[in-house]
Amino acid sequence: MPDFKLTFNLIPLKTVKEMTIFGFGIFLRQIVGNIVLFIPMGFFAPVLSKKFASFKSIIGFCIVISSGIEIIQGVINVLTQYYNRSVDIDDLILNTLGAAIGFLIFKLFKPIVHKLFPNLVCCNLTDKV
């Protein structure tokens, strides 16, 4: 069994920088994967709730969810003593970036969504940023 150790990275963009060394496949999976994972959250949260009508609310929501994921990973590592996941500030940054991209895509496609589904929550929102 590989020798895993508990890792906490609290230095912003350290892991992103390190991932460029390991090749495109690893970079794509780790970096782009974290961004893409949260794009749907940024897109669908304002569709489902008026609470997420603003950019600030999406960012705050994503930070809370992403922080929760990182904390749970750390707790599971400690409780199981099987350290296969790291707790990394870069995951939080990249997840938040993904949600921001998703929200911007939502704003871009909101007129189309409104025409197709006029009764959705998002279609009755005023534009806030």
C-alpha cells in the first residue's frame, strides 16, 4: 500500500503551480476538474432560488459548500487514518472560479432560459451583480 500522508495546503495557488510539473493529464484532471465540477452550481443555483440572484451570493454559497467538502475530507482522513485526500485552499479557489463561470454563463443565457421557461424563479429576478 502506498504511504499516504495527511496534507494541508493553505498557500494559495501552490498546488496549481506544482500541477504544471506533472504533465497535461494530471493538470487537466486536478485543475480543470475542480473548475468544471462547480460550473453547474453557479448556473443552476440562481435558477432554483432567488437567494442566489447576485454574483456575491453565488460566491459565498460556493465558498461555504467547497469549504465543507474540504473539512469533511480532512475529518475523514483523520478518523480513518487513511490519508488519500488533501485539504487544499486551491480546491476552494478553483471551485469558486467554476461557480463564478457558471453564474456568468447563466447571465449570458438567462434571456433564452426566460423565453423557454418563463415561470422559473430565475426568470422573475432583477439583474443584480
